Amino acid sequence: MGSVQVPLGIRSSALLETSCGYLLQELQIIWDEVGEDQFEREKVLVDIEQECLEVYRRKVDNANISRARLHQELADSEAEFTHLLLLLDERSLPGRPEKMTGTLKEQLESIAPALREMRIRKEERVKQFRAVQGQIQKISAEIAGQSEYNDSLSNILPNGNDLSLKKLEEFQNELQRLQNEKIERLQKVENYISMIRCLAATLGTDSSLIITKVHPSLNELSGLSKNISDSILEKLDSTVQSLEADKRIRLEKLQQLGKALTNLWNLMDTSQKDRVMFSNVTALISLSSEDISIPGSLTLDIIQQAGTEVRRLDQLKASKMKELFLRKQIELEEICKRSHMEIPSRPEMENIIKLMNSGEIDHADLLTSMDKQISQAQEEASSRKAIMEKVEKWILARDEERWLEEYSRDDNRYSVSRGAHKNLRRAERARVMVNKIPALVDMLIAKTKSWEEERKKPFVYDEVPLLAMLEEYNFLRKERDEEKQRQREKKKAPNQVSVGQENLFVLRPSTSSNRISGGSINGGFNKATPLNRKSSLGIQQLGSTTINTPQQSISLLKEAKKEHHRKILTHSRFAFHPGDDSASVVSSFSGPFSP
């Protein structure tokens, strides 16, 4: 057999000279020995030649087929390379020959490395596409709320017509968008779960049961990835809204109970020690639903306990109202007594208590009215304070004036006796004080008139108008001074002195007794009590130290009776009439108890 490097023509002749020629000579020798005829020999040689032609033809055909296959492979390689360039959006590839030269096999060998590189790039690009698309499908499934997802990369088929970097970037952008959406949804889920836990803690309920009821994957103990679908977000939102609605309802209930507790405590003057137990309830009165986040502050147990306490206090209220009313009544009376103002009549208070016992009057309104009256009485007492201080000074000075009058009539005042020097010093002090009375009275009259103009009502001292008392005192003082002047003139005529002293002795007691009887005015609540020493100053006390004529005594007695009738008519505005309803009693009682 010839070498591969020998040319084809030389190889054929050599073949004839060696193999085929040798075999043909050997065949001729055999035929000669056998004696084969020429026809047979020609026939065999024709067959041999025919067979050789067929062998060559087959070889040629096979060679043609192999060449065609190589052409096809080369064309396919070039087509595949071009397709990969287009598929991967590559303009060119370093290492690829610009011109295809040489034999077909050389051309295939020259394009093979570039083709392998492009195939490797395609596989890597496909892997990238599959990874990105796999994550996209996974996140999309999570957003869609699919419970099961096959994340096998073999099931993910990228787009076979476009594996360019631009397309990959589009998928990566889509993946980034979905990842951001997933993060946002997870944050929303976490926020909802946090809100549910906070609300559940405030309401005193188990948050894990509520969260598991929405979806088991939301419970961290389940070990499942959280469902972030739209339906879950809607369920979480509705759950939060439901819990917030429960929170508002419970808060409104507790605020109502807190207000009821506060009203009942105020009505019954409950001590701070007894209020501490439900201070957490009353602290919610002024708060809104958004301001409350303390765990356990709106539990059903607290609502039940507060409701029980309100019912208990309601039962105690009826028995406490009378006691509270009487206590406030005493407080009002003390304020009026201290400031010498008019005190509400006792029959009216008794009628109000009867209405309280019968349930025909609202306790809260009544006590509120009492508080208002106490506040008004305190305010009026404060406005009377400056005048009352001057009145007390005037009363004290008037007592000293009375004592000085009696002391001046004592014929033994200068005798040497035990304690006489003390009386003498007191008389000196009394004269200084008495000399200040006119200025004090004038100041009182000015202050009283100013007070009356401001208040649009008379200033009454123990049911007697103070201006009338002061004016009467000035009038009687003037009469006394005039009487003293007349007495001094009578002393000049010795024969008239005894007559004047006799008239003085007779008229003074009758005037004093008449004024005492005229100054007795119905005061207090249930029975008529005479005016005390201070209230009868303008009538009883002044009359005991003044010398009047019979005509003056009668005039003063008539004036006292008129004043007595006027005060009775004034007091009638507090009277209770059986035909009036409870509302009229409250309204009549709601006005200030002006003195």
C-alpha cells in the first residue's frame, strides 16, 4: 500500500505495477497451468475490471458525500456562529478568521474555536436568563399567593430568539422591581403584624391566634415563608380595621364609665384614696384612640370592673345624695352666717329633700346648683369683706359709745374706788374711738353705695339694709346731739331741769322696747329667731342710748314695721308652692342667695 503523501496518479500506476499487476501475472500463470481458454480469461478480466470500477465509484461517491458533509458542516458552523452572534447581540468575536482559506477541514478547524467560544457564551447567558427568570417567576408566585412553586431551572425556558445583554438587563430590571415590591409587601405585612400585636395587647387578646387565623405562614413559629399576596394584605388591613373599631368601641365605653365614675365621685365627695383604683379608667376620658397604646388598658375585664363599680355607686348614690345635700347646705349656711348674708329658708330645703326622696328631682343638677350657690356665696362674701371689716369696727365703736354714755351718766365715776382708774383709761380710749365714728360711718355709706351700684341690689346685714341702719344711726346721733344741746340750754333755767330729766327717764325705755319688738324678723330655715345683737344695732341698741320724743318713737316704730313687711315679701321668692313641679324648685334654688 502506498503512503498518504504519494500523489494519486503515481499511486495508481504503482498499484498496477505492484498489487494489481502482480496478481494479474499470477492469475495468468494459473490460467496457463490450468489451460483456461481465452474467452474465459477475457470474461474474468472484464469482471475484474468491472469490479474495480465499482469499487472506485463507491470510493468516489463516498468522497463526494464526505466533501458535501464537510461543506454542510462548514456552512452550518458559519450559520450557527452568525446565529449566535445575533442571538447574543455580539458584533464580532476576537479570534475568528476574516477569510476562510485552505481545505474544508482546515476551514472547519479554523472556525471551531470561535464556535466553541460562542457556544460557551450562550450556555452562560442561558444560565443567567434562567436564574433571573427563575427568581422572577418565584417572586411573582409569592406575590400571587401560590402555595407551591417548582423552582427547577430545567423547567424555565428562556426566550430562544433573544439572549442579548439588553434583554437580560430588562429581565434584571423586572426582577429588581419585583424584589422591591416584595420588600414593600413584606414591610406592609410586618407593619400590619406589628399593629395587630399592639392592638391585641391593648385589648388584652392573643395576637398569635389572630395572625394565624389570617394565614398560617404569617406566624413565625410556622417556619413558612410569609404570604404577601394581595388577598393577605386585604385580610390584614381588614383585621387591623376591625381591631381599631373594637378599640374605639371599648374606649368609648370606658370614657362613658369614666365620666360616670367622676360624676358619682364628685357627687358623693369620694376620697382620692378610693378613686385611685379606677384612675386608669378616668385617665382615658380626654384621650383619643390613637393616644392609647398601653398593654391591657382596654381589656374586657377593666370594662366589666368599671361597669360593676358604676352600678355599685349608683346604688349608693340615692343614700348619699341626702347626706351630700345637707352637707352643702350647712356649708352654704356657714358662708352666709359668717358674712351676715340671707340664709335660704328651711321649709324650702325640706321640700327639696322630699323631692329627692321621691325621685322627682335630678340629684346631679341639684348638687350642681348647690355648688353654684356656694361659689356665688363665696364670691359675694369676698366682695363684702372690706365693708364687713368696717362694720365690725363700727359695731365695736358703737359698743364703746354705749359704754361711754353709761359711764358719763354715772355720778360716782370720779370717786376713789377699786378699778376706777381702769374705767378712766377706757373712757379716754372710748372717746378717741367715738370721735372716729362719723368718718367711719361716712366711709361705710360710700362703700355700701358703691357696692350696691355695682351689684344692683341693697347691701343687707342680718336681713336689715346696712344703709338704713347707717342712716338711722346718723339721724339718731343728730337727734341726740340736738337733745344734748337743748339739755344744756335747759340747764340755764333751773326750774326746767327736773322736768326734762323726768321726760328722759320715761321715754327712753319705751322706745327701746318698741324697737326690739319691731326688729324681730323671721330668719333661719324653720322657725322665727330674733336678730342678734349686731343685727338689731340700728333699732334696739341705738334706741337704748337715745332720748326721743313720743312722736319720734312712734315714727321709728312704724318704719321698723314697714321694713319687717318688706323683708317678708322679699323672702317670698324662696317659698315653695305645692302646685310647682320639681323643675321650678331647682330653678328657684339656682339663683344666688344674696344677703
